[in-house]
Amino acid sequence: MSQFLNNIEPNIIDDEMVQKAIEEKCPEDLGDLARRESTNWKFVTELQLSFKSILQIDNLWPLENLTKLQLDNNVIEKIEGLQSLVHLVWLDLSFNSIEVIEGLDTLVKLQDLSLYSNRISKIEHMDTLQELQIFSIGKNNLTILEDVVYLRRLKSLRTLNLSGNPFCNEEHYTLFVVAFLPSLVYLDFKLVRDSTRKAAALKYQDLTKPLEQEEAQVLALQETEEAKQKELEYHQTAFVEYLNGSLLFDSLYEEDREAAKLASLPGVEDLLQAYKKEFVSVCENLYNYGLEEYEKREAEVSKFYKRVHEILAVNQEESKRIISDFESRNQRRLDELYQAGSGNLAESERAQGKENIRQLWDALMTLEALVSNDLEELLQDFKRSIDVIASTFTENIQGMFNQCRDLENEHHEKLMRIVIATQEKLDLDPFDESLPDDVQRLFEDKNTIVNIINTSHSIRLRKIDKRESDMLCNIYQWQISETEKAFQTESDRNRACIGKILCFINTLQKELDNTMILKPRE
């Protein structure tokens, strides 16, 4: 702990400290009570806690929308308590006693980070800060210049301050940093000149070229994996994951050791290959059909929401026209009321104003009723289309999985015939050495081998059933969720629209009621 602590009382961030810091940012002309009422932590985006003798970071989790945080000039020893501040863009931890870079993993939006004047001896644990553009870690305990290479992984980094670290005294410090961080624009508060960049690249090319090649290979592998993951997510959305190729078939024989042993029987290997070929063909049909149906589903949903948008757009234009016509007449009436002062004319104008507001209410509610009816009819059509799509999909999927089961049953029957023939052969010649010992042991008891084959067959059928069930559950969930979402969206819209109309009418009514009836000055 620093010597500074001998002269001060260290603090931990608490609610009172945060509240006070927030209030200090409020306008000075607000009263204390008003300032307190105006501070809602969820709406706070900036917080300054500099020179507060803070030893430990804590109690910041309610500030979930914070984008800028100043904790400089304290006595903080550990970076912690920042996990919930996922929107943080700017973080200042300079002039503290931090020894390790840590606790920043969730701050993926961070663009500016200052760790200037701490006790850090290694650059690490910053992999998730891919949006970081400005990084200050000067005046720390960095001694190994090669550690700077770690910052190559921060692709957005353009401004870096390392000044004041021990390794800055090395002869070719600047050239080394620029060579390994070629995207830097500013280093130690100075613009990186093209001449410096060229000299650095030339001097360290023997070290940077292999590194660049290695990074290119890693990047290529990463892009390949990302493409595979993206494709898998697309397949999952279409409910056809692992149906392209032999993946489902291969899963049928996972951990089936007896099936592998029986493959050595005459004719079994050819039988298995023929089965696999036909089974994979059905899977590919499932895969292609699933993708086609996914595109149809997406097109149907898109068509529905496009039509909803068109209906609402027409409704909105008509509402604007009705309100515009009313407001132009209403403003004239309010002016006339003001001019008329009191008397029969004013009362007549007021009564007419109330009647016009009532007519406006009727017009807007009628318009909303019409659009609601149109959308209800559209929703029913959409539900019918969704039901047909789901029903057709279910029927065709069940048909193709029945083909899979038929192939499995056919293969089972053929395999059983080969096994029985082998059993009969061994009964006649128990010393047949044409079969491996482990296979012969399977045939020591007829019931044993039959039970083994039947059990394997049942397991494979259950796996086929499970895959079919998954697809049918997925299409059912899609059918329900899309329908419920569409109906709920319209219900919410209708309630919100009626609420807006009611609020608008009430405002007009209050405006009319509160009109001052004054006699014009003579």
C-alpha cells in the first residue's frame, strides 16, 4: 500500500459517494430536493470520482448506462467491480496503485482507457477490448519491450502512450513499437511519421514478416470457424442442422461396438455401405426441403408485416389529415373565443368547440376501428397461411423420416439373415477360424447375438425418432410464436393508439376549458 495512505483515510465507493458525485453534476440553480429527485442512477451516463481516496471499486452496478467513468488520483490497487458497466466507452484509472490489468473483460465498448502512473509490469488481459482506440499506460513498471507485441491484437488501437516506462530507455524503442504496431497514428503524444514507419518496417522485417504470416493463418482459421458457426446457426433456424451429409447416419452408430465387430462378417460391409448411401440421400432431401421451406416461411412473414405497414401508413396519413383540418379550425375558434370575451357568442363558440372535439373523437375512433378490422382480417389470413405451412412441413417431414425408418428396418432384416446364416455355419463348424475371436464370442449363444442386434436396431430407431421429434417441435414452436407475436403486436398497437387518441382529446378539451374569456381592451 502506498505511503500516501499513511496520511489519509482510504475509502470504498458507496451509495452516498456516488449520489453526491451525481448531484454535483446537476445545475447549480436547482434546490437540494429537486436535485436529488432529478438523479436516477439508470439515466446517469458520466461519473467523476477523482481525488476521493478510493481504495476499492464497488457499488457501481446500478449505473448500468454509464459511458464515462473517472477514477483517477485515488489509491485503487485492483481493477474490479466494473463488470456491469457494459456501455462504458471512456475509463480513467490513472494515478492509482494498480499492479495487474484485469477486470475489463465485459467492457467490450471501451474506446479510451488510461492506466497512466500505476504499478503495472505486464500488458495482458485485454483481448475483449476490440474497440479500444486510445490507450495510455505510461509511467508504469513495464520493462520487457517485447510485451508491446501483445497490443497487435487490438485492431482499433491508434493512439498509445508508453512514456515513462523503463523500456522506453532502450535504444530502438520507438522503431520497435512502430514496427510491431503499424496501425498507430500517435505514439507518446507524437504523430508517427511515414519516415519512422518505413525505417521501423525495414529494421524489424525479419521478425514482423513471420508474425504476420502466423497471424494470417490464425485469421483464416478463425474466419473458417466463424463461417461454419454462421452456417450452423442458419441451419438451426431452418431446423436442418446436421442433415447435410452423413452426420445423422454416423450418429446412429456412435458407441455401437458390436456393429463394428459384425462389419467383418461376409457381406455386412457392403450391406452397411448401401444402407448409408440411401439413408444419406434421404437426409439430403430433408436438408434441401427444410431450407426451401425456411425461405417460404420467411417470405410469408415478411409479406405479412409489409402489408401491416402499408395499412398503418394509409391510416396514419388519414389521421394526420383529419387532425390537421381540425387544428386549423380549432385555432381560429380559440382566437375568436379570446376576442369575443364573455357573453352568448363566446358560449356558443365554446359549445361548438366541444362538439367539434367530440366529432374528432368519433372520426379518429372510427378510423382506428376500421384499421383494426382490416388488421384482424389480415391476421386471420396470416394464421391460416402459417397453419398450412406448418401442417405441410409436418406431413412431408414425417414422410421422409418414415423412409429413414424403412431403410433401418430393411437393413436390420438383411443383417439378421446374415447373422443367422453365420450362426448356422458355426453350429456346423465351431472351429471356423475365418472370423476374429471377438466376433466368434458374439456367436457363442444364439439369444445373445439376436438380443444385441435387436437392441442396436431399437437404439437407432429411437435416434431417428428423436431427430424427427426435434424438427416437428421446432416447426410447432415457430407456428405458435409467430402467430402469438403477430396478434400480441396488434393488440399492443391498438391499445396504444386508443390511449394516444384519448390523451389528445383530453388535452384539447382542457385547452378549450382553460381558455381565458377576456374582454378586449378599449
